[in-house]
Amino acid sequence: MKNEQIVLAKRPEGIPGDDIFRFEETEVQEPAEGEVTVKSIYVSVDPYMRGRMSAGKSYTKPFEVGAPMGGHVVGKIEKSNAEGFEEGKYVKGIMGWQRYATVPADHLSKISNTELPLHLYLSTLGMPGQTAYHGLLKIGKPEKGETVVVSAASGAVGSVVGQIAKIKGARVVGIAGGDEKTKYLTETLGFDASVDYKSDDFGEQLEDALSEGVDVYFENVGGPVSDEVFKHLNKFSRIVVCGAISAYNNPSEDIGPRIQSTLIKTQTLMQGFIVGNYADDFENADRQLSEWINEGKIHTEVSIDEGFENLPSAFRKLFDGSNFGKQIVKVADE
Amino acid sequence: MKNEQIVLAKRPEGIPGDDIFRFEETEVQEPAEGEVTVKSIYVSVDPYMRGRMSAGKSYTKPFEVGAPMGGHVVGKIEKSNAEGFEEGKYVKGIMGWQRYATVPADHLSKISNTELPLHLYLSTLGMPGQTAYHGLLKIGKPEKGETVVVSAASGAVGSVVGQIAKIKGARVVGIAGGDEKTKYLTETLGFDASVDYKSDDFGEQLEDALSEGVDVYFENVGGPVSDEVFKHLNKFSRIVVCGAISAYNNPSEDIGPRIQSTLIKTQTLMQGFIVGNYADDFENADRQLSEWINEGKIHTEVSIDEGFENLPSAFRKLFDGSNFGKQIVKVADE
């Protein structure tokens, strides 16, 4: 049986162009004892992948040149050689940018509740939802009445951060680009205010929205947008450093005001994290997030592109702000 | 009785010149019920005072123009109108840059153990020692075998940080300027290595000293020196942000690499603090620090200038690195 993969052809400089990807045809491997072959249905593209395309030291190994791109996938078991994993059942796991993956079954999670849309297992019930949950609640620790600011607020992580903060009784201010996204934050997600970082008077808009300062800042973007937020930190505030997407393509040009004096003035805690730090608590978080989804307290916006061949272009959209909600590519029918 | 004060004549720009201070003669106030008049003996000059000379929002109120400079003083009770505070006894407290201060006795601490040098109550047994103790142990939390890096390592705070870290079993690397100071760190204080930030090959020296990376960085200086340290952070490292002296005189020019991507890569915690956050635990710390001093485990270097009129010049020395150890001015005999 034929497989199709997208491999990293070379390491990118700046924004990844088409030339860094290569489509390859291979054979689907037979599952060995304990393995299954999974047909990809929904494939996730995420900002963190940009970091792994570079060779430098980071929190996780870089993608290898010549190997398929990694990433989370929701798929259906096509062939099983593992007890308890029946053909036709849905699973999720790290299977990468390919039509079929043959992997050890114990690297996968079964999707038992198929009443919810399957693609939610790549967003709110997947890595982005877990990231939002643990970052906000374990580092940000918002208290009732505090002000929580989140950047990339309409994105896969940011939208969940803001909605959990609302559930916890905080005042929530979202930062996003353009009218459609900022309206979505207040009108659909129930944020208390939203600010458009692309507008000429972003600084003043932010100041208006933050008359009571910032107690928790959930950082997804870095760069000049965050420099503005840092001017409004309250005493004992917390900065949850989840991402810095503005810096991923040009790290050497990520220059701005140093933050030490600010952190002293406000005695602020700033902490970087990756979701894997909280693996022990994934199950709890999953249960809680499912409950909130069922109660209608968390809404998930997705942007689903169709077609395996569109994975590279869907990935690129993450960096120019043109996607809306969690970016997913549907590569086969459910 | 005549008093002499140094008042803030105007707010400085850049490094404070002589013109921002004014010497004034006043009358010593009589102590009201519950007050004492204290004769200043040792007056402290500290980097944090630069921040309070500016008008901006900070962790504490700015000094007022026309009012005496604030600051810690060790002195002797000249006249008492407060029970339990006998004339001739030594006390410490915030009494500012003046020869006599008439203050409520309950704002002062009695110095009962006069076997230790009195000026220690402005250094290791005063605010700098408390700052080192709480910052290192409450935020940095060094574990046995970890590497602790401290900048401004021969200074009043840094030298205590490094010595406590050694007591706790860490490997300690100090950053200081010039041969005399770097030798002092390894030869007198027992640091495992020291690096001269003024040398041309500072980056390589640092890399050599940090082959095992940095687990705790105690930040006193900010600027390019710290940018270099940040390149060597280990996973789950902690940055204790105590000071950023390189930025105090020109905050608008404190531009450098933004830190968010680094914090994510290493999942580092970075926290600003001021010593007042830990007031509940001052007594414990005091007891512990006295014990370590008595056991010979903490050595304190002081630089004592003589003469009330030399307070401004002693203060300025903090910013060009020319002082060595805790800078104090002796303004009267014990």
C-alpha cells in the first residue's frame, strides 16, 4: 500500500518557504507485534514546529532533515497487530505529516467519546488545550477579579486560556489582529475587552483596557506587542511564557527593552514552560476540559483546510496571522 | 543643637552628579513621647537609591526633591523619650543622610550583640544580607551540586549570595570586574570560579566556567553581562532578579535580546523581588546569618569612606565599579 509523506528537505531561514518541504512516496509498513497502522484524518500544524525545524539547542530535539515532519494527528486504525486496538477505531498521537503511520499502539490515545467533533482532539482536547490549562492554572494562577491578558487570543491556545480565565472569575483582555478576531473575542468568547495589535493606536487601546493593570499575562507572541503589555504589570503579577511566535523566524533580530528592571519594580514572576512538564496531570485536565465543553463554557474555533498537499501552506498561515482559531488540515474523510 | 542633612536638590539624569545634592543645616528636633534622637555613625549607600531618585512608578515611593536622602544608618541614641531605649545604646534603622535623626523608637532595631563590628548591621546583618538570603533561598533554591552564578559577586549582596550557595553545597561562579575582585572571590570567599566581565574574552571565560550550565543565576547587574549568562541556562533553571545596576542610570537605553524564547527553551523561572517581600522571615534570617558569621562561614568585605561630606562620592562609586565590598560612610566615631 502506498504512503505519502512530507519531509523536511532543508532547514529554513526566516519564514519557511515551499522549498524546505519535499513530498515523498513510500510503502506503508506492516504493523509488527504491538503496532497499528493508522490512516491520518486530521493533521495538526502548530507554531512550535518552527522551532524544531532549526538545528539549535531547544527543549526538544530538532526535526531531522530528510525525515517526515512530526506533529499530532487524529486518525482511524487501518490495520492492527495490538490487543485492544480494533480496526476502525479512532486514535490520536504524534504521527506526523503522512497519510499512514505504523506506530506502537502504546504511543497512541484512544478516542472513546466520538460525540464531540473529532478535530477537537487536536485543539481544546489536545495539546493546545492542555497547554492553556496547565500554563494558566499552574503558573498564572488567576484569582477572582484579577485581570488576565492573553496574546494571540483567538488562537488555539489563547482562546482556551481566556475562556478558562473567565470560568475562574477573572477579567479577561485579549490581544488579536483585526476587527474579525477582536469582535470574536468579546462577542463569541465573552472576553471583557479585546485590543487590536495591528491598529495604529494599539498602545492607547491597551492602556484603556488595562486601567486596573495586568495580574496575569499569558505570553504567546513576544516582540513589541508584549513590550507594551509589560508597561502595565501589577505588583506580584505573573507572566506565563508559552510562546514567542514573533521571534521564531528571526531569533537574532528579537531585540527590545530588557525586562529585569520591570520585574524588580513589580516583583513579577515570569516562567517559561512546555506542556510536557505537566504530563502527570493530563488526564485530569482532559476530564475538566471535556466537562467545560459539554457545559458550553468553552467554544473552539477551528480553521480546517482540506487536502494533504495543503499542509505547508496551512503551516505558513500561523506566522502571518491569516488563520483564525486552531489550524488543522483534513487529509481524508472520517 | 545643629543638624546637617544632604537633601535631593533635583532629580538626576544619567549618573548623579554633585549638583543633585544640597547640604543643609537645620536644628535637631527634640524627641516627642516614644521618640529618640540618634547620632549617625555608619551611613549606608546602596544601588537601589538611584531608582528612588527618579520620579517614575516603582516598588517604593521616590525620594522627594528637597527632602533628605533616605537610607539605613547605624547610630547611637543621643537622647531618649522612649521606654527601653537608653541613651548610649546602638540602634539601626532608616534614618537617612543626616548627622542626627529624631524618629519613633519602634521604627528602630536595637543592636544587642556589639561583639561583631557595628558596620555589619549595614551589610551582612542588614538589608544586603537579608536580600541575599531570601532571594537565593526562596527563589533560587539551589540544590547540592547545582551551579549558582552571581553577578556583582564581590558586592554587598553578591558576596553573601555566593557564600550561602557554597554552604548549601552548590558550585559557585562569581562575575566581577578586574583581577583584584575575581581573585578575592576564589581565594578569600572560596568560590569555585570567577570571571572578569571587563576582560576581552569574557564570553569564553564564562563558557569555560559554565561547562555544566547554570541552574541558578542571581542577577544584580542586567545588561550585556547577563545576556551572556542567559546563553548557558539549564533546563528548569531559576533567575533571581535582584538588581539591574547597569540600567539604573539610563533605563531608556536598556535594549538587548528579548528573553521569552530562552525562557521557553529551558523552562526557566525568572522572578523579581525586593527584600521587603520577606519581612515575616527577617528574624530567622538574622539568626542564621549571625550563626554563619560566628562560625567563620561568611566573610564580609567593607569599603568605609570617612566623613559626612563624602556621602555623594561614595554613592557614585557604586556605579563605576570602583568600590569593593559593601560601601559605607563613617560620619562619626563609635
